[in-house]
Amino acid sequence: MPRPSYDSSNVEDLLSDIDHASAEQSDTSFVDALMADIDVGFDKRQSEIVDWPVKQKRREATDSSDGFVLTILSNDPNFNVRTLTAVNARIPETALRKIVEMGNDYQRMVAANNPSATPELLDQIADLSDKQEVVAAVLKHPNLSQITKFKLENRF
């Protein structure tokens, strides 16, 4: 029986592929470890913020420019902390949107007075509330779209 012939360049290619696969695997292990470290860091920071005294939470809610801090505070169980967070112009839009969706009309009115409220968020606030105070806050906002303004003016 004749011996099969091997193309040595093919073997070299296969060995090279194995080396690259091992390197990629170790790269993903590094990335996985890095992501785990980041998660631990975020969890630790979140725990620190949650454990702040209410007085510090209220101060940070109005003064902080840290989007992570503001997002955590926007979910605080304390109504006043959440409401004060809605006042902060530096709150991330997703956190402000959650306050609008989950909050009451008073918090929606506060959010409608936030200078960074987007036209889309103002439209959502207008759709969620019929309260005169909320509608008035939406109508006076400089970011109000003409479409939302028209809808509100013709609602009543």
C-alpha cells in the first residue's frame, strides 16, 4: 500500500490555525476576566451609592454630573430623591424616561421642567397625563415639538 503524501505547507497552515485559535481563546479569557472585574466594580459602586444617607443622595441628585450616580438615584426608593434626580439637567435620558413612565404626575411635571427633556420625552409626558400642571409644564418647554404643541392645544 502506498504511503499518502503530505503537503508540508498544509500542515504548517493547520499548526498556524491552532496557534491562532489558542491565542484567540486566551484573548477572550482576558476579555471575560476584564468584564467580570468591571461588573464587580459597578456592583461595588452601586452598593456604595445605595447606602449613602438620604441627605447625601438628595445633594447628589441635584448636583451630580455623573450619569451612573444619577441613574442609580433615579431608582431610589425615596420619592424625594427620585424627584430631585428628575430636576437635574445632566440625568441620562433613559433614567429620566423611566421616572416619567414609572412615576406619578408630579414627577412628570418635574421632568417636563428639566431643561434637557427631549421633544420625544415631552410628547410621552403629554400622552401620559391630562393634569393641567403637567400640560402647562410641557407647553412652556423650549424643546417642545410643534406636533405635540398642536396636540395639546387641541386636546381641550
